Amino acid sequence: SGPEAFDYMCHLPVDAQNPTGEAKTALDFLRFTFADGRGFQGYRNHWVAERNGKVLGVGAFYTGKDEGRLTLGFVQQAVTFYPFMTAVRVIYRALHLAPLLKPLYKNMLYVANLGVHPQAQSQGIGRALLNHHIAQAKVQGLRSFGLDVAVTNPRAEVLYAGLGLKVTNTKFFKGDKNRNPQHGRVPVPDCKRMVLELSAA
């Protein structure tokens, strides 16, 4: 989910990451953060959909009340995983990405990192995971259910619209727009905020 954003945040020159020349990839950082548990990418706020013991879908679910704790966790993870100056660069780039995912409201259940295994797509797994959490948000008395979807992902937008989410605005990435796909650096796409008002659901 969102590979362009993670690549933008974590892809840095080799010499900025490790004097020995061994670069750490975005996937390396995500593996570390998930296992660590803290922060936005930690396992503690992720849910999975399983079939016969195999994970087929995953998503992170949290509210604005969790934002401070998750942000602190992310910063701690960055300075633990990377050399200090590299961690500063990663955090700086994360600040470029933050407007694409904000604002986070205390009374909204927010969805991030939603993905379904390619071989299990179009089987209703993502829909079931989302429906479960919409129901949970209602039980918790939350007012809305929201997410941000890349403008380059119309298939996901159709799924969300089918669940009743509506586009409320489009958010534009203001970071490095000069990344060249020919060099493996795909630009971060703009995104749409989609919201389901639970009081009317």
C-alpha cells in the first residue's frame, strides 16, 4: 500500500545511510517498524484477514487520539534503525508526506496501509475487513470512517465508494515532483480523502 510514498521517504543515497555502502530499503524499514510495534506501521494497530491460517489482507486502523503516540513511535523507530543524520532526513521527508494523510480527527476511525494479496483480490476480503471496522466504529460511537486513496488507484476508489464513502477533497503532494520513473523513482501521487459519515450510515 502506497509504495511511492514509502520509497520517497526512505530512499536515500547509499553514503547517507551506511559508510560501508550497504543501503537500507523502504521495505527493510517497514519490516523493522512492523515487528517493533510502535508507530504508524507497527503491528499493534494492524488487523489481518485470514483464510486457512494464511494472511490475505491487512490494514491499519486508528484515530486522531492515537496520532501523538504513533508519531513518537515513528521518530523512535527512525533514530533506532538509521544513522542519526539519515533518520533526520527520513523524518524530514515524512513531514512532506504528512499533509496527504491529515487531518486526523479524534472522532474518525482512519484506515491506512490497506492491502489484499494479489492472488486473493476481487474476493470480498478488503470489503469484509472494512465492513468489520465500520461496524466497530459505530459501536465505539465514532462519527466518521475515513481514508485517503491515491488518484492513481481508481479500483480502490470504486470499492470505497461502494461502501458509502464519498470524496470530500483532493490533496496534492508538494514534495519532490521531479522524481524520474526511468530511474526507478516514481512520483508520489496526489490523493483523495474519502469519508463515511456514520451518523447517516
